[in-house]
Amino acid sequence: MIRKACSTSLFVAVVLGQAGLAQAGPREQAKRIHDRIAGVPPSASTLNTMTTYIQNGNEIEAARTAMADSAFYDVTLKNLAAPWTNEAMSRFVPLNDYTATVIGLVRDGEDFRKVLYGDVLYIGADSLGLPGYSTTNNNHYEALENGGYSLKDNLVRVNQSTYTGLPVSATAGVITSRASARAFFSAGTNRAMFRFTLLNHMCNDLEQVADVTLPPDRIRQDVSRSPGGDSRVFLNNCVGCHSGMDPMTQAFAYYDYEYDPNNDPDGELGRLVYNTANDLDPVTGSRVQEKYHINSTTFEQGYVTPDDHWDNYWRSGNNRRLGWDSSLSGSGVGAKSLGKEFAHSDAFAECQVKKVFKNVCLRPPSNSADRSKVSSMVASFRSQGFDLKQVFAESAVYCMGE
């Protein structure tokens, strides 16, 4: 009997609690918006300002007021972007040039699509006396973070090409950041850069975009056409990913991440390298990095990468659903144009909205109302010049009664 009474009391408490959330007044809604966006309680004056906005029917402005808190940049945005910078997808990594650039673009209300193709980099202000930006270590950003400096107030936008030595045409936003290069250009075949860009910025992994109907003519020599002696494995599995991936990964043919594996096994002191017209790889005899010709005897009749020209085979077949921009050609040269191909897709816009929704509402879109809201936020994201703060604001308002 006692146990039943306790259970009944708990049920009533839960129901009343849910009813309280549903009936939350403007002040409670304002606090919830601030908590979700900044992760910290608002000051009394900020809470009053936000409450007034909500009472006047201007909930979006209330949400943007919450974004004035430094914690939105130092914590919320850092935790959002940090997993994109490493293969383990951990948020427990130091601030780096990839994360700082994401934060800076959001802070400045920039067209967020530039994250994949802009000649853009965010560094700490000179006035802070930090170690200078380096292409061979992360000291600048770790000192910025460990010093407790506000990222909202102390990030400065510069041209990536000026600080990294890359030609402007070879810059591609966070794709060519040092942190990204260390994680995804290190060793391997540069397919990791393709996979994690697809995963982090278009919310699709390779299994979700596999299409066995596309021609295999651009699949490299290192892919066996008869894994385990069975060609059916290649035709029904391997070709599904490689037929689309390899023609686009060719965009990264001139990039590598160099480090000393004996003395620096984690590549902490390595650097991004790019072969210009004057840099010929001794193995390939061209600007193409050696890694593109490894295991060339696995299938000698396979594709031999001659340059960094890429083609998007996914513009036909099943992956037309990703919504490619019809104003772009679907082909190009180098990482910058491939980054633009990705960033101008419908999948990119929808991915950003879904990630922000989950971050703010603490759950993925899960019902018809949520999915309808995501669609409207994607449209708003586009109409507002791809300003990601708009997505944060609309997500927070949508969830302010939860």
C-alpha cells in the first residue's frame, strides 16, 4: 500500500511538472531559452530584457539576446564543433583553428556555407600576447583557451592564405585548417577527409549514400575488384561507396599532412602541405601526392589519379536526393570547388538545422511537428543568408516550453 501510494504521488508530481512546463510563463520561457543557448543562467537584467521581448511577442529577439553571453561562444559553439575536428568525434579536445573558425563565422553572422570553401581563418587578437599562429603546432589556440579569454570578444577574422601559405585557390575553409588536416589528411588515402566532411556537414555516412548503379571507372588501383576472390563483393558492396567517393576525393590529390611518426606519433607537430605547380612528388612524377598511388598493384587496371579534377557522380542516381545546386556544374578542380558543391546542397542546410535543433532542444527531431519545424527552419536559414544564429534562435523558441 505504501509503495502504491508513493508511485501515485510520483505520477502526480510528474504530470504536474509537465503541466508546469507547458504553462510556463514568459519569465520561465526566457530562462529556458537562455539556459539552452548559453548553458548558464542569465543575469537579472538580461532575464528582464528577454522576458519583455517574449511578452511583446518577439521571442526571436529574446533568443538573440541570450547569444550575447560569452558562454554561447566559449561553451555551446565549441562543444558543437569540437567533435567535427577528430575521427573519434570527441568534444574533449583543445580549441583549434577549425573550431575557432566555426565559432567566428557564427558570431559574425556570416554565410555559414563558407565554412567549407572560404579563404577564412579566425585567430586570437594580437593584443592578448598569445604565441603566434603556427602551421606546426596548436599553441596559439590552447593559450587562447587556457587564458580564459572570451572567444566572442577576442577572435579576429583573417585570410587563411596569409597565415598558412596556401594559395587562395587552395583554401577551403575548415577542410584546409590545420586541425582538419591532422585528423583527416594524415597518412591514409585522403578518403577520410571526404567521409568526415560528408558526415559532419551533410549528416550522411558512406553507408547511407552507397549506390551500386554508378560507373566504377574512377575507382583507384588500391581497391580490389575481387575481395576474398569474390567479385560479387566488389560489385554489390565496395562499388557502392567508391564509385561516388573516389571521383570526388580526387579534389584532395595535392594535399597531405606531414609529420615524423617516430618522434611525433600523434602528429602534434605536423603540418598541412600542398603541392603547387612547382612541387612534383618524386613517386608520382606529378603534383599528385604519393598516397594516391599506394597499393597500385592491387588492381593495376584501376584508375590512376593524374590531377585534382573532380566530378560528382551523385548528381545522378539515388543521391540526387541530397539536393545539389543546379547553378553549379557538378565538376571542378581542387578542394575549394568541392567544398562549395557540398555547402550549396540541400543536405548541408538541413544538416546544420538538425544539429542545432538537437543541441538546443536536447533531442533529435522525432515527430511530425519537429520535422515540420526543421523544414521551416531550413527555409529560414536560406532566407536569412545562412546565418546560423537564426537557427539557434528559432530552435530555442520552438523548445522554450519543454
